[in-house]
Amino acid sequence: MFDYIVVGAGYAGAVMAERIATQLNQKILIIDKRKHIGGNCFDRKDENNILIHQYGPHLFHTDNRTVVSYLSQFTDWDPYHHEVLAFVDGKKVPVPFNLNSLYELFPQSLASSLEAAMLKSYALNTKVPILELKQSDDPQLQFLAEYIYEKIFVNYTAKQWGLKPEEMDGAVTARVPVFVGRDNRYFNDTYQMVPRHGYTRLFEKMLDHPNIKILLNTDFREVAEIHGSTFHLFGREFGGKIIYTGALDALFNYRFGELPYRSVEMQFETVSQSRYQEKGTVNYPNDYDFTRITEFKHIHPSNSERTTILKEFPLPYVRNENTPYYPIFTPENQRNYERYVSHAATFENLILLGRLAEYRYYDMDDIVARALELFETEFTA
Ligand code: FAD
Ligand code: UDP
């Protein structure tokens, strides 16, 4: 009955299903174990009539025009430039740490001499990963790097990952570089916006096609069995393609051991005042067990008299207990993942895509771009 099975109704699965339905006119069944579409981008109005992001704050930002024009078929946008403050020594200062942060934390004369040292080594508006700044030969920059490392990165990273920054792939902390400039925004991308009516509505439009059927509340493993190197679905051998966007260790019943992920406990709170904090997100690197507080009214304005905030408490992922959100990027984990990939390659009709299945730190624009590219290269040749 179906030409394709797509496991997972997040961006990876939804983009593939939309492309196959509209461009190839083939029939797709999407299976998701959650009771809704949208994957981790799922959002909904809460009891305060505020649009909240159920699985953590999702800010769309990209330089990729192709991704923007593709998604714009399914949504209008509202501009939104995310700003983040970090709570350090009793003050809230802009993050990524930038020249403005210097003047908020240090006396004027020290701040201006540190600014001069930075501008001697780096051009204005350069982004410098903290682990790179720590290698500097200049004693003033060494002092500054050590300060930023201690006050912004080391404890936040310990909470978020259970690791030190240098124990992980440098790309993780490089996502939030030290910024030799005065732009307080969290991202510098050309396009920064949120879907006017939310991500869930965007996904509903994307998947609204007669060729697409959606089966929710269903784990793929409940309906699929592996026989040798073929998949049987609903008791029958399935000859079509399977696009799998879930975790790879789960698909193969953990035969090479578990792949580690970090999870997060999302704690939403209603506060009986119209505003809670100055900016969309405040990070707490050194205080409390949560990493950050996000206030959704900044992202999606609402005239509710109350406000909804979200505290994120990171914790290890435990099978059947919580949700795997972040692959953990160490060389050893990457090697274990590659064993699963080699095994997956013995299944002719299996395609791996997405943050879980590819064990990659994809942002939303990355995964949409990756899915569009995969469709062009693998499905239209
Ligand atoms: P997912 O959205 O995780 O979708 C995978 C789906 O597969 C899920 O719905 C899951 O239920 C389903 N599934 C898994 N296994 C099975 C199975 N066995 N059977 C059936 N269904 C299954 N990106 C940004 O660009 N900006 C941000 O601000 C941002 N903030 C983020 C904050 C947090 C806390 C997190 C965790 C991520 C954030 N992201 C952000 C990244 C964004 O969520 C991902 O890029 C995007 O969700 C990836 O889409 P995906 O389809 O690969 O995965
Ligand atoms: N990070 C940090 N302190 C901060 C912000 C970020 O140490 O105030 C580090 C931390 O390791 C984090 C990584 O930078 O996991 C990437 O941060 P980002 O905000 O991009 O994480 P995400 O929004 O994906 O959770």
C-alpha cells in the first residue's frame, strides 16, 4: 500500500515525506511514537494562551536562502532576533561574550585595555571559539580567556554534558564563540525569525497531502521486525524504502551497546506577572541545577497578564525513562556510532537521516538543508 515508510515526524521525516509526496507522487506512511507531529520542534498554546515550545526553545536562524524559500511555502514568519544574557557574579551580561560584556563585568580601564588587546589580535566582528582564545600568547588575552572559560563555559558545559569543554568536539562550544564586536544577538545569521503561527502549524501544512498518511503513538519497533537484512512491516516483507530518523542503537536492539545521549527535563512554570526577565533567555552557568530560563512571550508576544517560563535541567539519557535530545560528541561515541552505520549499510532499503539517526548536532536549518539535498541526490537521479 505504501511506497515509503518514514520513521519520525520531525523536520527530517517531514521534509522527506513532503518531497516524495509532491515531487514523486508516491505514497508514504509516517510513523511516530509521539502523539503529535513536529518532533522536537512541536509547539502549542498553553493555559495562559502563550505559544510554548514543548521540547525547549527553538529559534530559527540561517544563512541558507534555499531552506527559507522552501519552508516559506508552509508558513509566514515574524522577525525575531534572540538575545541571551548570562548570570555572572550577580550581573546579567550578553552572551556570546562580546565587547559589551567586557564593560559590564570589568572596571572601565581594564575593559578598554582588554578590548584593545582583542582588537590587536582579531579584526572587528571576528568570532573566536573559547578553546582557541585559550591558546593565545598575549597575557591579557590569556587572562580574559581563562575568565570567560571559568565564568561562562566550564560549569555550564558540566551541567549540560557532564564533561569539560576540552573533552568534547570543539565544535560544540564553538557554537557560542567569543565575539569581538558589539552585536548582542545570539546569532548573526541573515535570516532570524519564527513561524507566525508556530512550528506545529508549519508541519501540519507540510504534511497535508493525500499521499501522506500518519500513524502516531506507534513505535516503529512495534510494527517492524528484522529478518536477516530485510524489514518486515505489519507481518509482511517491505520492499520499499525506509527513511529512519530515530536512534540507531534502538533500531538494532542495542547490539553494539547503547549510544550515549543527553536528556533534559523541561520544567514549565506560570508566573503571575506580565514579564519575568529582560531577554528571551537567561543562562545560569554557575548557579542552580538548570542551565537556562526561557520566557516565551519574548519569542511569541502575547497580551496575557501572566507569563510562561521554562527551566532546562540536563541529565543523562536513560532508556524508556526520558528523551534523547543531544548526541554526546566524543571520539569513542563516534566510533561506536560508526559500527551501527556499517551494520545499517547491509540493509539495502534503509536510509538514515536526522539528529538522532546521524548522531549529529543539526540545527533546524541544517536538517532541512540535509533532507532537501538527500532528496535531490538519492531520489531524483
Ligand atoms: P526530531 O525532531 O527529534 O524528530 C525525530 C522524531 O522521530 C521524533 O518525533 C521521535 O518521536 C521519532 N522517533 C524516534 N524513534 C522512533 C521510533 N522508534 N518509532 C517511531 N518514531 C520514532 N535548532 C535550531 O535551529 N534552533 C534552536 O533554537 C534549537 N533549539 C533546540 C533546543 C533543544 C532543547 C533541542 C533538543 C534541539 C534544538 N534545536 C534547535 C534542534 C532541532 O530540534 C533539530 O534540528 C530538529 O528537531 C531535528 O529534526 P529531526 O527530524 O532530525 O529530529
Ligand atoms: N555554552 C556554555 N555557556 C553558555 C552557552 C553555551 O558553556 O552560556 C556551551 C555549552 O557547552 C553548550 C554549547 O556551548 O552546550 C552550545 O550552546 P547552545 O546555546 O548552542 O546549545 P543548545 O541551544 O543547542 O542547547
